Amino acid sequence: MSVTGFAPHRPWTSVGVNVSGVALRRGWGEVEGAIGLWLWSVPGLLRPRSGSVSVWRDEEGLRGFVARHDHVRIMRAYRDRGALHSTTWHTERFDPDATREEARRVIEEWSRERPAS
């Protein structure tokens, strides 16, 4: 399992980030090892945030996606425009409810962090 989150330094950056996330999602079915994906967002005029929760058959699939040219291009385009968080964990079997609950907990924890100035 993988959870990522992005908090832009400037609120208007969130539009491009969200459009890029949706574009990556369109090709999700062709990603080797991908099982599931949820995009999430917390709108806000001053502090919008967004990210993804993804489920992988194995770590190799996740690493393959992270190294894809389209993902790398987007990450390079936005790396200096906000704060990125990510975490992963392993489970013996996929439990959608447990995954959502853990992802929610992680996202809420990130939300309590003070933004960088």
C-alpha cells in the first residue's frame, strides 16, 4: 500500500497537480502490478492538499510506476512547488476498509503539520 500527499506552497498550484493526477490515473490499467487507486483531495482556499492511495501486488510494481517517464516528469515539474509526503506498508492480504482507515489516519496526521513558509 502507498499513500502520497502534496501540499502546494501556493494554492493555485493545486489545479495543475490535480489535473496531472487525473492524467496519471487514466493510464492506471496498464501499470504492471497495480491493483487499486483512490485519488483524494482536501480543498481549501489557503491550504489545498491532494494525493493518492494505491494498492500494489508487490513493491516492484510500485517502484516501476514511480520510475515511469510520465510520473517522473510530473514529480520534477512540482518538486519545488510544495511539500510532498509519502508512506508505504505491507499487508498479507488486501482489506479495503483497513486500507482506507489507515490512509485516512496518515492523511489527517499530515494535515496537522504546519505548512512551510
